[in-house]
Amino acid sequence: MDNERLPIKFFAPREVDELRVEGNRNSEPPKWLLTGQELIDRSAQLWDAFHAFSDAFQVQMSSPIPFVFVAKMCGDATAKSRRKDIMTLFQVGEKSNVLGLISSDELVVKIESPVQMDEFGSRIQDYEQNSYAISCLETFSSFKPTVQIMEENQTYKIKLIDFQNYETNVAMQHMFEQKLSEKCIAYSKTFYTDLVPVYKIKSVQGTVIDGLTADPSFEMILSIEPMPQYTLSLDVMDCDDNISPIYPLGGHRYETLGILDNGIANIPQLQPWMDGNRWTVYPESVIDATHGTFVAGVALYGDLLENQDWVGHRGIKLLDATIFPDPTKERIDEDDLIANIQEAIKSNHDSVKIWNLSVSITREVSDDKFSDFAMALDALQEQYNILICKSAGNCRNFLAHRPKGRIHEGADSVLSLVVGSMAQEKGTYDFADIDNPSPFTRVGPGPEFIIKPEVAHYGGNAGIDDHGHLTMSGVKSFSNNGTTVRNCGTSFSTPRIAALATGLYQELDEEFDPLLIK
């Protein structure tokens, strides 16, 4: 072949960012499909379990709250392709009455009328026409909300069932709010996504929660749990390095990276690169721009501070989105944090397409469901066509010689680019070799075995000295008074990836495409 006429292949991103590979269904019956007496017996078992709902369903018909129950799948039937067969079993016209998952093997199903009750029962008994769905199901059971009650007074997060119908959801929300008012329970609500809100009730006793779950008029509740709270910490080590400010060059295109954090200090190294004024809902008296300043310094000066060519951008603009107050003066509940993130992105999404979020909580992800924080981040990325670079979270298990923990909630966001940490150097007592995972970085997988984190960058090393004390070989950045300091964490590997994504975007002469950037 003529070397000057090499073939060119064009690769385009998929329109839907959900699958690792394209799937096809084999035309032959699968091995898991029940036949003969096994199928007949399974159909009979399911019918008995379903028929047991008859009395409860008749009682529920007098209530405006739709009747729901749980369909438990067989242990090997949780794949999306198998769920489609189950959803067909409970299909009404063009819509399925399956409302969603409450765990990896349990589906919530609604019944809205006696006609539907009879139709679903007939399908369960018709094992020949519905063999696929029947083979996937183990049993049916009554629905009960997930409730976690604390002994002391607590702030709780309450979620309602999403009935997959706008008018029904609105009616249930109004009914729920009216019942809370009747019981003199103060509340606030925040829409994490466009579907249903999350309610917050403050400083209530466990007996109040028991009363809600026992009251039939609150049967639209999906879950009640303590409201997560978020904190930040920054233990830094001073350095002797002094870095002079660099400045934007005229005629160059600089895209903006949004820093969702606790603020960026107005120091000489960063001030020339700030894009507009700080966005925040907090007064200056409760802002402590330590963590955010360090993050911003890594994003802009990371290569220069380390004297390495790790990211290679020509400079990027920074937007200070202060979504988090000084943790020594004020803590923040999850719903308030999400509301701040939503408003910051809504106010700046036209000019800022890539965002750095190095805020985490100390709660590991679940095996079988995605966190509310992650779903809120995914909803924002879909709505505004943006990319969020999210830290995987830090773990202190290495101090007790235990394995690394799972990623923190929020890092299970499907659309976010989640970042772990690698060691850039190895000190005398450090545990990790260079270019290996940092001792403190958290690991995947995410729920349903999705691959998280997708990437990693340099965020420091750590170990234990001869006296049992923590040692760190941190990466370099700035304190809030402009001095050079060092620290470790996935919080500081993440802005390298966010800066790399921003630098890549400003080199592309085309409309922003988050999937292409990833």
C-alpha cells in the first residue's frame, strides 16, 4: 500500500452515554428460562404471593395513594435485559407500572385499579405467554419504606415514591405536606432532580418518625434517613518554594473551569485568572477560602509547582463558586449543598462547561442503588450539557493496615468523570510506589458494578513513621495567603483532570461535547 495514502477511520461518540459495549440478544432460548413443571410451579408460587395482596388492595382503593408492592427478582435476573421482561408483565398500554428499583433485586410496582389487579393476576397464571418474566421473578411482598431512626433528636431526609406520573406525584406531595402541617412538623423541600423533591424535617425525635411510618396517610413515603452533612478539612505543610504570578496573554482563548468549593482567595497568583466575581450565597464572615484556593492552585499552577509537564494547558480561567461555608463555623446539610450547586451551575452554565467538585462525604456508596447526590449531579449534567469532575474520596484505612474503602457518595455519578489519586513521589515511610494508587484513594466499583473512578492523577502519598504517626508526601499548591504549601488527597488529583479537560476543550474549535472530552 502507498504509505502516503493511508486509510482514515472516523470515530464518533455515541449519542447515549450508558453502555460499555453494544448488546444483542441471542435468538435461542436462554439457559435460565424455566420450562415444564418448574415453570408451572413458579407461576403458582407467584400467583399465591400476588393474590395475598387482595385484601390490602381493596382497603387501599379508598385512599388516593396508589397501591404498590415489591417484585423480588431471582439472584441472577438483575441484568437490564431481564428487567425488560418483567416490565412487560406489568405493562398497561404504552407504560409499565414498574416504578423503579429499591435494591439491585427488588422492583416497586404500582396497581391503580381492580382491572389492572385482575389483568396482572391473569398474566402471572398464563405461564406459557409470560415464561420469560415468570422465570425472572422469585416472589412478591408488601412494600415498606426504608427507615433509619437515630436515638437523639435529628434532622431527617424524607423521599416520596415516584409514581411515574406528574399529576399523581404533585397530588402526593400536596397530601404529604398537608399531613405534616396538620402534625405541626416544619419542613423544607429541595428538588435534587426534576422528578420528586427531598423533604427535610429538623430536630425531631425518633417517636415522630415512628408515627409517620405507622400512619396509613403517609404510605407515599419511600425512605426516611438522617440528613447527611458535609465537612471539609485541610491539613497543610509549608514549603519554601515561591512562585511568581503568571498572566493571561492577549489574543489567546481561555475557557473557564468552575471551582465548586469553599472559596478562592484573592491572591496574586490566581487573581489575574479569575472569571468575574465570586458566586456564593454566604457572607464573607463564614467563608474560609482554604480548600478551594488549594484546588484552584493545582488546576492553574500544578505543572509549574511540580516542575513537570503533567497537564500541559496554556492557562485557563477560573470561576469561584463558593458552595460551602467555613466548616469551623457552619456545617451544611445535603439538600442545602445540592441547592447551592444547582444555583451556581444554573447561573453560569452558558460560560462554564467544566466544573471541579472536590467535596465528599464519609459515606460509602451502596452496592445496589445510586446516591441522591449522584443522581442530582447527573440531572445537572444532562440539563445543562456540562461535565463535572468529581473526586473519588479519601480513606484512612491504611492507618490501620486495612484495605482501601469504596468510593464516597457522589462519586457514583454516572455522567461525572470521577478521579482517584496516584503517588507522584515516595518518601521514607510512604506506602505507595511512584505511579501506583495513593494509600488514601478510594476504589470502585460503583453501584451495579459500574467502573468508578474512571481515571486517576497525582494527589500525593502517605505512610506511618516509626512512632506510628501519619506522614505525607503532598502535592504543592497555595494557601489562602499565597504561600506555597503541600497536602494530599483525591481533592487535589481531581483538579488536574478538570484542568486537562478544560485545556482540551479550549483547543477544540467546536461545540462542547462532554462525552467527546471524556
